[in-house]
Amino acid sequence: MRILVALLCLGIYAATPLDLHTQLAVAVGTFVLAILVGRGKGELSRLALVAISIAATARYLWWRFSTTLADQWSLDAVLGAVLLAAELYSCAMLVLAYVQSIAPLARKPVALPGDVSRWPSVDVFIPTYNEPLEVVRVTVLAARALDWPADKLRVHLLDDGRRAQFRAFAAEAGVGYIVRPDNRHAKAGNLNHALERTNGEFVAIFDCDHVPARSFLQVTMGLLVRDPELALVQTPHHFYSPDPFSRNLRTGPSVPAESELFYGVIQRGLDT
């Protein structure tokens, strides 16, 4: 019943004719309302913003269908219909995105067993090909410093570049150094080759420029230990260097990185 009432109100709002000045006032009011609501946090503010967006979109589509379409077939009519189809597709994607992200799931870390002897062994893989050592070095040293029992943690540098400098660094840092005779299947082949030569109960994989926080295994392994049928835990990336948009637009930390949309909203919305 509530859904029917909401749809009825939406239809009335979208189809009510207004003169130019009144429509301008409604548009400005909607814009200001969205800004004010957007300052809030939590599910209620998110739902309100979605409702405002859908209402504005519905009114726009009503105007497009009732006012802008040509009465007779012509080239202009065909081009207008193509544009309208593109707009309808965009609106459908918008609604699907709202459904996907309206109630994102925020998982909390699962505590590990109190008995450390029950903690599993972990192999850390850091694949690299042509990245400079100064980039890889930071990641390797951070992996060595992970908060995990030393006898259950093994770090491996997977060097598809087969560089003597990297071999020497691995020996100096006390980590494994794994190479293969060819580079078949790129990074996937590199990882599969390493899996055949290690025996850890679990594997953590970091790109060579992804520096793990010291607590990484502490906050992720609890899920895998609790559920034997769980095969994979994916974590968000928090980049310490600016993404191309932040770097080129020089926004700095004032604007969230583009990856925050994917890892902070979309992925959490897809989680079940």
C-alpha cells in the first residue's frame, strides 16, 4: 500500500503542469533541498537523496515525453528518439545503481581464535615485472612487518623480470624469491607458478605498489578461519598516491579518490 501511495505521489508530482516561473522555483527549491539533505549522514539522508533524484528525473522524463517529441516522422524525430532512448537507458542505470547502493553492507572484522596455535599459515605473494625497486621495496618491507606469528608468515617476491638486483634485495630482506623460465599468462601465470612452490594454508596477494597495513591479516583472516567454505576475501584499496583525477585537477585530499566510489559504495552494495 505504501508503495502504491508513493508511486501515486510521484506521478502527480511529475505530471503537474507549471508555468515557467513556478517551475524555476521548484527547480531551485529541489536543488537547495538536495544540498541540505546531502549534508546529513546515515540511511535516512541517503534515502531522501534517492527520493529527490527519482522525483526530479520522473518530472524531466514526463516533460520529454509530453512536450519535446515530434508529431511527424522526420530526421529530427528519429534523432530525437535516439537521444530519448539514450536518456531512458541512463535513467534505468541510475535506478539500478540506487537499488544496488541504497543499503550498503558494512562488515566488521571477525575475531581470531584466542589460541595463536590455531592461526593458519599465510604465504604473501608480491608479483612484479618491470616496476622499480624503490616501489617494490616499500611493499615487501610492509609485508614483512605484518602482525602475524613469524613462524606462520612467509613473504615471497615473484619477479617476472628476473632481475639480479631484486634477488639480492629479497635475500637481504629475508623473503622468498621466486622466478620462472617464461612469462606465460602474465601475472596469473606468475601466481600459479608460485602456488605450486609454496604450501601455506592461505595466500595473501598484493600488487607491488600496494602497501599493506600492519593489521591487514588480523582484520581479514578471522572471516576465513570462521568459515571453512569461504574461499576469498577482497579488501578495498586505499591509495597513498593521488589517482589521475586528483593529480591532474590538483584537488588533494579535499575530494575523495575515484576508487572510493567502487570500494566504498558499489562493492559494499553488492555484498550480501
